[in-house]
Amino acid sequence: MPENPASVRAARGLISELVAHGVRDVVLAPGSRSAPLAYAAVEAAEAGRLILHVRIDERTAGFLALGLSRGGALTVPNSSDAPFPLTGVPVAVITTSGTAVANLHPAVLEAHHTGVPLILLTADRPHELRGTGASQTTRQPGIFTGAVRYEADVPAPSGTDLATRATEARDLAALAARAASAALGMRDGAPGPVHLNLSFRDPLHPVPETPGEPVEDRVARVSPSEAGVDRPVTVVVPGLVRHYASPALPGHPGRTVVVAGDGAGPGARRLAEAQGWPLLAEPSSGACGGPNTIPAYRLVLGEDGPAGEIQHAVVLGRPTLSRPVQRMLARPDVTVTVVAPGGLPWPDAVRNAAQVVPGLAPQWYEPQDDADHDWLGRWQAAGRAAEAVVDETTCDDAVADGPTALSVARAVATVLGDDDVLVVGSSNPIRDLDLVLGMDDIGGLPAVVANRGLAGIDGTVSTATGVALAAGRAGRRTRALMGDLAFLHDVGGLLRGPGEPAVDLEIVVVNDDGGSIFATLEHGELAATSEAAAARFERVFGTPHGANLAQLCAGYGVDHQLVKDIPTLRHALQAPSRGVQVIEVRVPRAARHAETRDLAHRVAEAVRGVV
């Protein structure tokens, strides 16, 4: 039988090694130069060694991989006393050369800032073709510099003799071990993306298969051991979490709040409850729930009351949602302790942290007999007052004339259970969820996933699809809540070929025909000053689009339902569903600025009445 070319042998060996180091999902975008990797991945999938996902758009592929990684972490047991939660499991992405590589950059940046382990396998022309004007050839090595934990520019394999094959096989095995270790943050506690730029020379395809040869035999025949070389002993154990501990907190911290930002983990809730401190938890913190969680906390922070008496704040995760939280952390009379395990930069946007520690000693998680119950009680009273205002604003009677974005978020949160997963888009949807998630009528405490690394709207549909694919293997139901611009920005994420793994996902799109987040910022204030200012706002911030989402969904073969009131939305969400479904809810945008200002004013009055 003719020998396979060196490119095919190398690709098969690398995929085999990555599987040995914990990669279970591979996302592939088609191309010619990456053909050896494509053949290796599909053969491994046919042998049951991995699950292959094919997408024609590299940007979609990158965010799908990110969602698969984050969704996979939800199914991996992670000790509640770990200093930080598992951010993801290793997922590989394969692209061809040229612009295909650059299209991964948004997902790479998100993975970098959130610590999600991705392994980027980008095919490239061999060194002799670089700088010659060869088609689809650009400078790929270093394209992600600053956003990857490890990168290597791998020469094209030659395999001219057995000794060379042995060396190349050993090099690839060591490379896979380094890549997986760096992606998982095994040495520095800083997981994230890695980049292997892989050069291949023609020919790029395997020799014809032997008729009737089982797939398992064919795949086993092309492992690194074919060159007579054993794998290096290096073994990476996925999911390993380093434990750091330090006393780190003041002996008498005073009136303290716990701020749980994105990715804080359950330790933030345990700390707050052990010490009797109020918990200000973002939806994607992994710490929401329990008696210490303060509903609508960012509106409560707008009042003097207990907010003005804060002396100390403990920050876990990355708080990114709330300006009131950042203003509180910036106050010179507040001592800020940041808990930041691992080697990534610590979150301190206001540059006011008094101390930054890798972790807290176990004693801080032990219940305290001398907790300041009055301090916590005042916060709880303020939270209940704020919750009552939000309830009055979003109840069925209040939105009888038509739903609002906030009432949609409450309806979605109400139907979720403890085993559900909610992927929530940036801008207003996650902020609306932030106001309603702690309310009494919320049925359960789902896992909430959000791309808060850079808080962009790109890749939201694809991320949700990846999360749903991974979480669905564990029987967890996934829904997504996003705005119309986020949906349109990644509508290509709906495209899935007939041979791809099935996915069950409900996507709730809050359609206000534009970017209402800007109406809640200073731009909304300026727009209200004159007709000319309003027209400028509408053109460059409001950005109405008039798109017909039903027709878009029909083009992608995805079910679409337009609901016109909140009871119908709840009914649609409670009904059994299969496949991908888009539920569109149209809400007004013009009133968003006034609604936001009115809600803050009413909460302020309510809080003043109880504290």
C-alpha cells in the first residue's frame, strides 16, 4: 500500500495527541491548506474519539468552540471550595490559511480575557512560500500575540526517513502536551487560548483507503507510534485547579460587601454567607442566590443609605456591568481587596485596590458568631424595597399594553430551573437580567453564561449553540436571551449543515429595532435636548434596521415565533421544544431612556423609606 504523505501523518499524529490530552470537541472550518487536519479530525470522529463540528464561517467556528468549552465546564465536577471555577474544557479549532485565521480573532480575544482554553490549529503555507505572493498567504505567526498563552510556528513535516519521522513525531507529541498544558493554565493558573500555526506541503490528502478496512484500524495505524516512537511521558490532567490561600483580609474589615463579578464562582456566596456580608452578584458570577444576595443591587447603590456606609469591599471575578459598583469601588473611604487567583491581570479598573491576593484562607469561609446582622439586615430591607418596585414595573398588569425589555428578562428568568443554562447577550439583556434575577418568583438558579471578557455582542448565537451542544450531553436545557443587534450580528450562527450534531436551543430575541443601550447612557440625555440631537442619535447610536427576523430564520430553516405579550412568552418557554427555535418579542425603544430614569427614581424613594 502506498505511504501517506508527511502532511497527513503529522496531522493525524497531532489530533491523536490532543485527544490524549483531553480534547473531545473539534470545530472545523473547511479549506484546502488545512485538508490534512480535516481528514485527521473526521477520521478520529468516525472512530468515536472526538466530536466534530463543521462551520463555513471561521468567526462562527471560533465562538462555537468558545461555547463548547464553556458549556463543557458546566458538566465537569468542580469543588465548591476551589479558589476559582473551571472556566472551560479544551476545544480545538481548525482553519485554513489567510483571512480564515484573522476571523478567529474576536473569539480569541474573548477567550483570552475570560480564561477559556481554546487550541487554535491554523494551517499555513511552508516557509519557502511566505513572502512570495502565494495565494492565501500572509504573516500568520504572531497574529494573536498578546492574546494567547502559548504559540508555535511549526515547520512543514518532511518525514524523509525513519529517523526524521521519529523526531517529528516526538516533537508533535511534546508540542501537544505544551499546548494543552498552557491552554488549561496548568503551570500559572491562567487558562486561555493557544495558537499552533502548522505549515504543510503538498500533497495534502491521504492515499486511498484499503477497501473494507475498519476505521479504528486505519486511525490506529497512523498514530505517532507508527514511526517506532513511544509518546513522551508528559501527561496533562484536565480540570486540575491550584489552591492558593492567604489570610489577606483586615483583622476588623468593618462594614463589608462582597462584589461578585463575572466568573467569581460559588466561593463568593460562601464568603458572604459565612461573614454575614451583603452579596452584590452579577448574573454570570456563578454566585447568585441565597439570603445575602441583594436584588437590584446597582439601583440600591445609587442611594446614600447603607451604600454610603460601606467601609470595605471584597471583589471576586470581573465586575463589568455596573457603573454604581465601579463608583463605589473608587471611593477613597472604601478599602478594596481583590481576590485574583492565577496569572492573569487582576480586575481593578478604578485603580483603588488596597491589596490583591491569590486567595483567602479557609477561616474566611467559616460561619462567624459575631456577624453584623444589622448591617446585612439593612441591605436586605433595601433589596426588598427595590425588588417591590421592579415587580410593580414588570408585572402583567403593568405591561398589559405591551411587553418591555425588563419584563421579558423577568419572564425568561421565571421559567428557568436549577439545571437549566441561560446564555445572555451583552448590552441591555444582561443588565435587565441583573435587575430581576434575585426576585422571589424566580423559580431556580440556572447557570448563566455571558461573554463578558470584552462584553461584545459578536458571536452570541454561536456561543449559545456551543453551550447548548455541550450542556445537552448532560441533560441540561439551554436558552439564550439577546437583543436584536446581537442576533443580527451573528445570525450566521444559525447555519448548521445536515450532518452536524443536533442541538436544542431556544433563543429569545428582544427586538427594539436598534441599540437601546445607548439611550441609557449620556447619549440618551443629549438626544433629548433637541430634534437635531435626536436625529443624530438615531442615525449613529440608535441604528434602526427594520430587518424581518421571521424571514431570516426561514432562510436558515429555523423555527420562528413572534409573541406579543408576556403570558404568551411564558407559555412558549414552558412548552417542550426540540431543535433551534427563535422567539421574537418586540418592545419599544423610544421610551427606554425615560423608563430607566423613572425606575431608578422610584427605587431611590423606596429605599429611603426603609433604611
